[in-house]
Amino acid sequence: MRHFFHDLRRYYRYIFYSAKCLLKNEVANSFLNWIWLVLNPVLFMLVYAFVQIVIFGNETPYLASFIFIALTAWNFFNACINGSVRMMKRYQGIISKVYVPKFVFVLSNMMVNGFKMLVSFAITLLSVFLYQVPLSPLMLWSIPYLLLLFLITFGLSCILLHIGVFIDDLANIVQIGMRMLFFLSGVFYDLEGRLGGLGGVIAEHLNPAAHIILQLRHVLLYNIAPDLFWFLIWTVIGVFLTAVGVSLIYRYERRYVKSI
């Protein structure tokens, strides 16, 4: 891991400017330009809220915020995981010419999606304010949980980047798996109330997306203290996944160019 932190300090400027270029490239052909980065999550979230409120008659308290919190976390997680599988093929032209630690591409992609997540999170906080949810110091726990989401996502992305180099069909498998995970993460419903019992406990704690979404709802909407035991468990898991992913990349990265 010492090598990892050394390279992180060495290439942090590249990560930042690469993410900046990717963001500019996304909005370059858009008439609304940077405004679209705000409008896109707003409209996307409003569509889901409309479907749940008007069509399905969902009467969950603070429903718009309830959905916005979940979509904010899920969209970041989903975009980073799916984007990591074919990342080496996407950057084949760069890695075949110059040496760059391959986790740098993962971090650059996560910074782009992280910026979008922060925009969505700001919209979520606005919806919480409009609902007049009572303010609480527990709301500050949303920051550690977003950092935990970043840690777990980074570890998983590094592992999938490595495996994706050698297994061409992994992208399709991951895409299907993420669709399944989406419906098991309680984005549109109360996971605890819907499943209940042992099934609810398993779905809540063994699925990182579901756990983080649930805890964000607890601290932002319902003034419920976070589950510190599972926060520590998932922090340890996130560190372990990161260590495994980074180690795999350093060990096999010289074979990536030949394999792709």
C-alpha cells in the first residue's frame, strides 16, 4: 500500500485534470452546457417521484427525499461499477504508450461521478429543507457514509477492472447483477418494512448499497442514530477490498496491454 500512496501523491494532478476533461467532454455538445449537470438529476429524480406518488400512490413520509437519497447513492455506485469493467479497453491508447498506475483511471471516473453525486446530494438536501424535516446533528453522519460509499466503490471497481481485462463477458454479467441489486437495495421502498425478519436483516446489512441508503435515510430524514457496528464492519470490508484491488492491479498491470 506504500506504493499506492506514493503514486497517489504523484498522479493526483493527472486524476484531477482527467476528471475535469471528462466532465467538459460530457457537456461539450449540450446546449445547456454545465446547467444540464444540475437539470439531469433533478428531472430524473422527479420522474421517479412522480411515478411513485401519482401512479403507485406511495404515501411514504418525505417520499421525494426518500427517493432522492437512494438515487443519489445508487447512481454513483452503479455508474462507477459498470464503468470500471471495460476501463482498460477504453484507455488502451494511453496505457500502450506511457505508464500510468491503472487505479488512476478508476479514481478519475469516480471523481466525475462523485461530482454528479454531490450535485444530486445538494438537490436532496434542498428537498429535505422543503419538507421541513427537523434539523439534527445526526445529519452530519451523511458525510462519513458517503465516504464509506466511495471507499467500497473504489475497492470493487479496482477488482472488476482487473478481472474485466481477462474476461470479455464480465461487463454483461455485472450489468445484469447491478440491475438485480438495484431492486434489492430498497431504492423505492422501505427495505426493513417490506421484507422484515431475517430476510430484511440480510438484505439490509449484506448489501452495501442497501445498507448505506438505509443509514442515509435514517440520519437525514428520521433522526435515527447510525448503526456504528455495521459502519465499522463495512469500513473494514472497504479497506480490504481496496487492498485486494490495488494489489491485483500492481501485480498484473504489465500484462494488461497484451491481454487487451
